[in-house]
Amino acid sequence: LQIAAKHHISMSTLRRLVRQSSGYPLHDYIHRLKMSEAKHLLINTPLRVKEIAGMLHYHDTFYFSRLFKKYMGISPQKCRHNV
């Protein structure tokens, strides 16, 4: 990741630091951040789910929707309509 290079640390050090501070593995932490941003965008913008997925670098909308439901407990469409 660019984060490790930017801070002149190894990927293993980055993984360890993220797990220590968040309690989650690095990939899980990144997904959680992205899903939180997706929720914000679903609630506060008229962007389509496909557009939000692309903005967050998920090129498969079905995969994005499955991850969103895993982390947020509801589908992206229900999240938008439950506001």
C-alpha cells in the first residue's frame, strides 16, 4: 500500500499497527472505512449504487452490495430508502 511507503514502514508493520489500533486486520479495516463512506454517500447524495461502488474502487456492484450488507447489516438500496 501507498500508506506504508509514504510513512517509510513495511507492510507487516502497517498491518500490525492497524490491528493494534482498530482491532481489525488491515483489509477488514479498509472495507469498514469504505462502507462507512458508502453509507454516507447513499444517505446524502443522489448517486446510484454503481457510481458509489466505482468511486470506492469496487468495480463489481454485486460484490460491493454483498460487502455493504455484511458490514452495515442492510443492503445499499434499503439503506437509502430507510432514511
